[in-house]
Amino acid sequence: MAAVRRHKRVAAAQPGFLPVKSSLDGNSSVIKPRKRVNKNKKKSWNKFSDIQDVEEFLDDVRLQERATGGLISEKTDDSLFFVDTGETDEKDTQAQTTVKKGKHSKPLRIDLILQPDSHIPAPKNVLAFQQPNAKKQRRISENAAKLAAMGVLPRREKLLQLRRAAAASGVSVKEHPVANNNPDRAFYDLWSAGTPEMADPYYLEQTKKKLVKRPDRLNEKPSVLPAIEVIAPGGSYNPDFFSHQDLLREAHEVEVKKQKAEEKLTRQLAVNEDKATEESTFKEQVEGLIEEEEIEPKEPEGDTEDTVIGPTATQEKKTEKQRKKEKAKRIKDLQRKAERQVIDKQQQLFQLRSIHTSLKKQEQRTKMRQAQRKAQQEAQKSMPRRLSRLKFQTPDLDVQLSDELASSLRSLKPEGSILKDRFKSLQKRNIIEPRERARFKRKYKLKYSEKRAFREIE
């Protein structure tokens, strides 16, 4: 309570403080009797402390700030008072005449209510001045300023300077795109197949709006075979006799090849069933019981001289005469080789015709090999490639025998499957790899158990 009274005295003792509210109000004039309360606890401080005079002082300060924009004691005399000389200003008279002439001179009450009556400025919106990652951006700008002072520019600035220098020198001047609001710009058909690039090519490349040039190898088809192969004339529902026989012969050749492959496999896997003879059984029984005598090589008779071979052998030192003789021999050999080369070159002059014919033959052989290699490559384009561990297996021909041919379309029976045919066509054209049906593999083994009812039956 003493602190509150002290605060009150200090507020009232301020020089030039002028309270707006009258101090003779009904509430302030009543002096309440003092209560004697134990204030040893904080709960009693909040409950029995009298702070009405402090609240009145603060309310009066807020009222002065709202009415005048600050404390009246701090205002100057010119802002609070004026001298009335009885003369009217020309501007005031003109304003009064214009107000009288106007129809709606007085503002509406709703507008007056909405107008602010406080002279205190609105609080500053801190969120409006905040920037995301302000510290990071400030740090980046400071580092860039330091690098610029040192003469180091970032990569983007370097590229920009290079482009500007190239444009100024005229090495690769790019046409600037025409603005959309330019009335003299070129018009184009909106529904046409290809639209012109109205933006800068460099901008389109950097913004990933310009498609990357597709390699030519990706436009090539993996096979030259058509998507739908037309069956032979013998496969018609009412074929010609000869064309039907050709188709039957082709199917027969395919079956013969399969049969030969199976027979070859059985021959390779067949076990040798040769019966054992008496001689072979006797050899098997006696094998390991008879020891063969080792025949030692006999040394040749007569005196033999021991020759030492290796690093321990001593070589006799050559004399100076021997070394000169060997040197002269080497020189003669080199001279003979050089002379032989000169003679061979001279002889080639007389062999020009034979050399020319041999070169022609070699060129013909290379051309023939190139043609064979090219024909082989063209043939491989129509053949299925090895795209996986499995090889492509040609499907069986859908052939009807002579007695199975239908006499009309009504009695014709459908054969084959369109889905299988398309699947095999994709494999044959190297679009997908040959596949096989996934085998079912059980994760857990089956557990068999006998039920009680089954045991009772037994």
C-alpha cells in the first residue's frame, strides 16, 4: 500500500501535469475506511491493495494521448491556444461558401463513426517487414561483396559477362523475342501443328522448357518386321490346293527338325550298354595284383666327358684377332642386307603389273566381305535377338489337314489365340524379351495332420 501511495505522489508531483478528469468526482471524494489486513501472503496483496488512484492516473494519460497525441504538459502553447482577432481569413470564407453551395456538405453519421478518433499511430506490423531467411541472405550478400572486392565473381555473373561480350562483338548475336504487347509482332496460327519459339533459346534451355534433342538411334525400330504378318495363302479357310500343300510341307519340315533334335539329344544322353566279356572281367579282377617291372635306362658304354652347364661354366677369353674377325663378319652381313633391300626395290619396278593385279584382287575380296557382312546385318534385323537367357521359340504353324478344311465360313472353327499371337510378335520384333511362365514356389511346406474323426474311422 505504501508503494502505491508513493507512486501516486510521484505522478501528482510531476511538473506541468494537468489531469483531464475532475478530482471532485463522486467516487474519488468518498474516503473509505482503512482496513487492517494481514499482508504476509501474496493472495492478500492482490485482494486488498488499493490501486485505484494509479489506474485513474494511467487512464488520464491514455485519454490525453488519444485526444491530443501526447501529454498536454508537453505540448507547446501555439498548438493548444490561438489568438482571436475577429478577422476572418479569405480561405475560410471560400471554404464556407463552397460548403453552403454543395448538396451533401455534412458527412454521414456512419462515416463519422468509422473515422478514427485517436491520434495515436497504429502499431507497426512486424510481420510485414520480416523476410524469410534474412540472416542467410545477408550472409550470402556479405560474402559476395567480399569476393567482388577481391575480384572474384560467381559463375552466373561470369557467364552473363561472357554472353554480353559475345553479343557486343557480334560473334553469336541472338535475336531478342518480340514483346506480346507489340502490335507489329508476327501472328501465327493457334491451331497449327508447330508453334514458333517466342522466347530466348537460352532462356528455354535454362528453364527446361525446350526439349532435349532426341538421338537418331532412338528413332530406329528394333526390327524391320511388320507389326502384323500376313499368313501364307495356304492358311486361308478355302485355300488353293498347291498353296495348301506348300504350307503342309513347311509344317512337315518344322516337325522333322524337331524330331531330329530330340533324337540327337537322346543319343547324346544314352548310356553305353555294351556287355562285359570274359577277357574284360578277368582284367578287372587281376588289376592291381601284378606289379609291373620298372625298366631302368642303360648308360652308354665308353668314356664320357663331363660338361658343366650353367653359371659355374667358365668361358675362354677371346683373343683380339677373333673379336676383329667377328666384327668384320657382322659388318659384311649388314652390308649384304642393305644391298638385298636395294635390289628388291629395283625388282619391284618390274613387278608393277603383278602388284596391281594383287591389289585389285584384295579390293574385290574386301568388297565381297563388306557385301556379305552388310547382307548378314540386314538379315539379322529381321531375326529376333538374344535379349535374355531364353531364346525365342517360333510358335507352331496353325495348319489344317485336307480333311479338316471347312466347306463354309459357318462351319469354320477358330484356332489359335490373338493374345498369344501378339505376345509372340512383340518378342519376335525385339520389343520385349522372351519369357516363361513363373513357377509357383510354396513358401512354407505343407504340414499333414490326421484329424480325430479320421483316426476313429481307422
